[in-house]
Amino acid sequence: MKHRTAFVCLVLLLLVRPVTSMASVEDAAARTGEEARVDVRTPYHTLLTHLHFLQPESYDANKAAQAFMHPELTLEEARDAAIRLKQVFDGKGYYIDVDAAPNDPFYSDTIHDENIYTPTHHLPEIYLEKRGDRWLYSLESIRSVDRLHREVFPFGPDVLIDLFPSAGKYKFVGLYIWQHLGILLLILVSFLIHKLLSFLLSRALYQGATKMGYDKLVRPYLLPVARPLSLFVVFLFIMVVFPLLQLPAEVAKYFTFAFRAILPLFATLMFYKLVDVFSLYLEKLAGQSESSLDNHVIPLIRKVLRVFVVTVGGLFILQNLDVNITALLAGLSIGGLALALAAQDTLKNFFGSLMIFIDRPFSVGHWITSGDMDGTVEEIGFRSTRIRTFRNSLIYVPNGRLADSSIDNHGLRQYRRFFMHIAITYDTPPDLIEVFVQGLRKIVEEHPDTRKDFYIVEFNEMGDFSLKIMFYIFFAVPSWPGELKARHEVLIEIVRLAEKLGVRFAFPTSTLHMENFPGKHSLTPQYDMTMEEFRQMMENYFEERKGSHQQ
């Protein structure tokens, strides 16, 4: 329904007309107290001479040409320049307020400190200058008239008059009959162009999206792009053809004002819809990535792009409506500075979110440690990150704090380290220690989840109450529960091997050694086997373990 509403607005714009046209010129002529006459003594009288004698009720092109009558020009050239410049004013909707012109023969422009006057800021190349005791349109302005006329009327100013020759003398509701017919023809052609473009663009977008694999998403996202794009082209066409109607300046002023707001509006709507299409493309790329953080980055990108499109589009609309953008931006800058000072913590967290999304130090599901925080990431928001601790509580950490702190991401580990010292008693024979260390290495090599290319199992320290064997290995498991399971299996194997070999684990004790009591055996074990016998015992242990696993 949006495109229908746009055409209804177009019809209303084309049919509604102010009561009078060029009221400023007629009122100025009436205030002179006499019939307007050729007078070029001041900028005010020169503009009045030019515009008044080109009105239908007082048309006299030869008198209007006096505002252009330089010695270098013929009367025909001056008359042609006067008519063409008036058509440019009317076609572009540049309403010339004659009352605002200075009524001073010695007027001097305050900017250039010269005897010049510019009737409208829209056309700075068109200005009046004082030549002797007369105010005339400058020769530079007259040379620019042909170029401006071609820009406003690329098809010529009398196309519609030639198309409707029999309707060129009669008026109805303030407009000539040919102008009414031209309005209806313009509406009809615009409607047909809109329908044709919508169809062609929809087909083109559908076929292109189908080839790229977006066929299921064409209707809700791609097809809505075709309508604002079509309306943008239609209103651009209307803006180009509209001057051919040669409506009065006051009427053309309102149309031009509306067109200058409508064109950037439809362009903004088109780019706003294209943001959704671009987001779909990013989501497809994110689906090919293993990182789940992409799913949080894409909504942020979509929102930022939408705000950017709306902001830029709004600035274009305001600029086209002659709003001072520089002053507006300066005011917004001052207000933005005050807002930034009042909400610096919020802004810090927002930029912290951007840094997390860009640097990707962690993702949802990762186990991280940062200071006294330790847990699994559940959600990454725009202001804070939610972390589930191992106590099953939730911590909401501001993203600004996370961005400024060191983060230990356990979830990105390829291997999980396991380090401990295995303490055995001092009375363990060296040969048994050697065989026990070899057995520990074999446990590491045979476990399916241990890293085989790097591990350290060595007898490396003699402590206060024990002999210490360094046990430094890595597990190739993806999660903490998998790591705990692998630890359990390795530790069980170590205990079983020690039990089989007769290795005793040490613990902090104070032992009092006494002579054996009569008839009592010593508690100290007796080791009377050789190293080869200990090694054979170890091999038998692993053979028994392998047989039990196969069963």
C-alpha cells in the first residue's frame, strides 16, 4: 500500500494550487501607486520590470528585456534571456521575493563589498550589477542562462504545448487546459513506469537471488527493495519532466520542495531494505564459520548500518530542504559531548562490546578466567557478558571491564595440561624406580586421549620425606568433563601399576626405626629381585591389563 499512498500524494500535489501566483510582483506593482513601468534604477525596480512584464496579464517581453539591455546585446538577445531566465525560475520553483530586494540605487553587497545583488541563493551565478546609473543582470548571468535552461528543460519548454495545441489558450481553475492535460498524462506515465519497473526489478532480484541460494528469502527481504527503488526512479522522472508544465512560480516552489524531500526519502528506504539483504549474506557466511560469535556480531552490524542509513538519509533530506546542516551538526556535537560525559560508562561498555566482537577473545560456551571470575560464557550482550560460574551462579560483567582486563580462555586450548608429583617412599630400590617410570610412560602412550608428541615423566626430586617423580602430560579432549574422565583413567592405572610392582606412595610422616622385636617380622619390605625381574613383572602387568580390556 505504500506505493499507492505515494501516488495519491503525487496527485494531490499536482492538483492543489495556491490562490495566486507571483503575488509579490503584483503587490509590488500595486504599491507603486501607478501602473508598473520600465525602471532599472534599483535592484528592486529591475526585478519588478523583469518579472511583471512576463506575467500573462501584463506580458510585454520587450519591456522585460530592459533588465538585460547591455550595449553588447541586441534587443532580441535580451528578450530571449529574460524569457528563458523566467522559465528557469518557474521550472525550478525558485520564488523571487521582489519585496526583499533593496530599493537603494547605491546598494553594496556586504560580502563582496560590490554593487551586486543575488535574487536567490539557489542560483549564485545569476545576479544584478550596477552599470552606471542602471541595475542590470550581469553579462556572466546572461551567459549562464542557456546552460541553466537546458538543465531544467532537456526536452524543450514547449513540448506539452505542441502536444496539445488546441488547449493552449483556455484556463480552468487558474491553469491552462494543456497544463491540466499534462498533469494527467504525467500521472498516467508515472504509474505505468512504476508498475513496469517494479515487475522488472522483482524478476531480476528473484532470478539473481535464486542463483545465489537465497530463493526462500526473496519475498520478505529482496522484493521490498524493488518498490522504493521503482518509486525513486519514478519521482526522478517526474522531477525532470515537471518543469515542462510551466506552472506558476509559487506552485512550482511547493512541488520542488516536495520532490527534494521525497527523492532522498525513497533512496533512504531502499538502502534501509538493502541492509537486511546484506545481513542475510553475512548470516550465510557465518553459517560456514565454526565461531558462534558471528551470530552476535551480525545483529550489531545490522543495527549500526540501519542507524547510519537513517542518519545520512535524514541529513540529505534536511540539506535539500535548505536546513543549515553545519549549524545543526555543530549543535549536535555540543550535545553529544555533554551526553558522552554523562554516559561515559555506558559508552565504555558499548565500545568494549565492539572490541570483543572484533578481537573475538572468547565465544559463547568457552570457559574463561579473568581476575576472580571463572566460568562458562553464556551470552555476549551490548553492555555486559553473562558468565555461568562453576557454583552455577550467574555473573554479569560489564564489557568495558572485560575489554581492559586479561582473559585466560580455556575453551580455546588444544590440549589440557595435567601436572603432578608422584611421591614414593625412600626405601624403593633404584631399579624399581626405573621400571616404575617406564611403566608410567607406557600408561601415557597407551591412553587414547593423551598427547603423544610431548610429555615428561622423570624422577627429578628427592624431597623431605619422599622421592618425587614429575608427571607432566597433556590431554587432547574438548571439554572439562572429558578432562576429568581422562584424569580418572590415568590415575587409576598409576595406582594399579604401583600395586602390581609393590611401589609404596609416600606421605608426610615421622618414622621411628627400632630393632625388630623377637619373633616379629620387619615391616620394611624386602626387595630381592633384579631389574630384569622387575621389568618382567611390569610387562606381565600390561599384558594382563591388555587381556582384560579385550575381554
